[in-house]
Amino acid sequence: MTDRSVVKVRIARRGPLVGRLRVPGDKSVSHRALILAGLAHGTSTITGLSAGLDVHHTRQIMAAMGVRIDEADDTRADQPVGTLTVLGGELHEPREVLDVGNSGTGARLLAGVCAAQPFLSVIAGDESIAARPMDRVAEPLRQMGAHIDGRDGGRYTPLVIRGGSLRGIDYTPPVASAQVKSAVLLAGLGADGPTVVREPVTTRRHTEEMLAEHGGEVTVQPDGSGGSVITLIPGSVSPGDFAVPGDPSQAAFWICAAAAIPGSDVTVENLYLSPERSGFLEVLLRMGADLMVDRAAGVVRVQGAELAGVVVEGAELPDLIDEVPALSIAGALAISGALEFRGAGELRTKESDRIETVAAMLSALGATVSTGADSLAVQAGTLSPGFVESHHDHRIAMAAAVATCGLAGDGHVTISGWDAVATSYPSFLDDLDTLSAPR
């Protein structure tokens, strides 16, 4: 039986995962849908929005800046239950501090939005956000003309932003980051002149794709060496329909665990499967996973197989950075070798230091793990019952939860800080019950 305490859960050994599932709406797309619908002059609809607290904070922030967001009337047959109607346009100065909660995506994207507005905004969040680097966003926005201050010279929240009167810039991010790119592009909508972002390594293209779909003048060209050059002409975005697909980062927990557990057979539907969001599938295939992937339909079917460890190089990390905790479970349950992540220093800047917290989680469950300054190696073997401290990181908590499906013996995994899962996947335990129910 699962104890659904807001602080701890105690999950018994489950066994193979079997069944079909639709995961919650993509968190990254949900943030952008709310922002772009709020910036557009007119009425938009959003379906499939993530129910996580991170996205809820972004919704509240857009409302605090004057965007009207309503739940659709359930009696209307032409709109699915849960549809949001968004009336956007001119934003106004918020009266309160803009609280992003635990969301780094929300903090960085909204910094770009606020930088383009002719008023004062203050962005803050929880203790995790207060420790995450914001200078990588503040610096290019300052180059565009925004006045930004914060703790330690603007490196950390709260960020105090006085925006407006921006100019377009030609910018090359020092760290591959879809969040930084998106912040610059969102600010560029209100700049004087084109904004160019040169990515040495191509990152998630959600913002470019969604801007183009809603009237933004944006072009993406390969740079000839594996990167991209994105050019944005300032202007407005158009209202319309935003359909949020399922989140592959959430699906990764079910797919990675099922891939390594004999007898598992899981199908996940309605997923967003762009190359920049599905790098973890390529790693699983190299490990020997039994996968069937239909990118056009957004469907992945996985059956349990004998996996072997592989090396994941730093250049691959931008396409699977959020899936490392889930992949680590597959590595720990593999039959041979080690799953090694190299050039992975960016893991230390997430909701927790994920090099250390992934290692601690797996060690608590009996796995053999080694770490370096920018590396993590998980030895193939077995997992045992134990106690896991999530460090208030939703992905550490969910990885520990799916580990119960591959425990070597009877017993429980107790996970502290389970309430963090509400930031992204409030229905996780229900879906775990669905896939591991007796058959």
C-alpha cells in the first residue's frame, strides 16, 4: 500500500510495468503557451496544459500582469473539459512579486518577457530557485538595454527588472540552454531591430516553433557545425489554439524503468517527440532496449529487455538533461557495464545538484555509483529497498518511485520530500498504480 503523505511516501515492491498511458501535458510547452497567449492581442485557447505547480505559477504571473485566463464552460460541446480561454494583449505593472515557485523555466522565460515591458517587475521563487544561476539570462538582457539587479550582482533571485526600450543583439550563449535562448527571443519581440541567437549546440526549439506558428517572424538556419542561428524580427504574436502534447520527460520514468525490467510492456501515447526532447530514447536503444517509436503519432512502446551500459557524451546532454535521473534507473538495473554521463556539469545547476543527488538516491538503494566534477557513472546490478531523500527535487523522487518496480527483494522504498512531485506530475502515484496493478 502507498502512503500518500505530503512529506513522505512508502512504496512497496511493484514488479513489471504493464499497460497504456497518457502522461500530463508537456511542462516546457505549457509555460510557453501561457506566455505567448498572454502576449497575443485577442483570445486564445489552450488544451492539455500541465497541471503541475510550476505551470500554475506561470499562469498566476501572467494573470498578475493583466492577462485574463478562464476555464472553458464545461457545457460547451466544441471545447474539451479543461480548456483555458486566454485574453491577452498589453501587460501592466504587477502589484506583487512574481512568484515562480520551483520553476527555473518560468523564472528565465518570464525574465525575458518582463525585460520587454516598460515597467518594474520583481521575480522570485523558493529556496531552490534562489540557488540557481540567473546571470546567464540577466547578462544578455542587460546587453539589450534592460536594467536588472539581484543578489550577488544579479546572479540570483530576486531579480528586479526595469524593462522597455530594448535593442536587438547578436548573441552566442556560453552554455547550451533553451531557457536562455527563449528569454532572449521573448525579449526580442519588443526590441528595436532583429535579435540573433547563435547556438553552438542546438537546444529545444519549442519557442521558435511556437512563435512561428503564431505569427512571429523567426527563422532557424543550421550553422554548418551542428549548431543553429535563430533570427527574430520584432513584432507581435497572433492569438490562436495551443494544443499541449504529453511530456516526454515525464514519460521517461515509465519508459526507462520498463526497458530494464523483464515482463514489462508499456505504451505511452500523445507524446512530443522532437529530436531535442527524445535523446533519452537514443540512449536506451544503444543500451539494447526493445523500443517501437512512432514520432508522427507521438507513441512509444517499450518491452523489458537485457540492457548494457553505454557512455553518454556531453554533446548529447542538452537533448536529455532532464531524463538523467530516469536513465540512471535503467543503468542500475542493466545486466552489464556502466551507464556513464560525461561533460555533465550542467546537472549541478538543476533543482538539486543532480550529479550528487542521483548518486545518493541510487546508493541508498544499493547501487554502485561514482561521480566526478562533471561526470556520473552507474554500474549495472540490482536495487534493494531503502530510504531516499529527494532533496525536494521532483525528478529524484519519481526516479526512486519507479525503482520499486525493479527491486531485487521484497520490501519498500521510502521517499522523503514527495511533495516536490506536485511541481510537475501531481498524478504520478495514480499512474504508477495503473501500470503496476495486478493482472
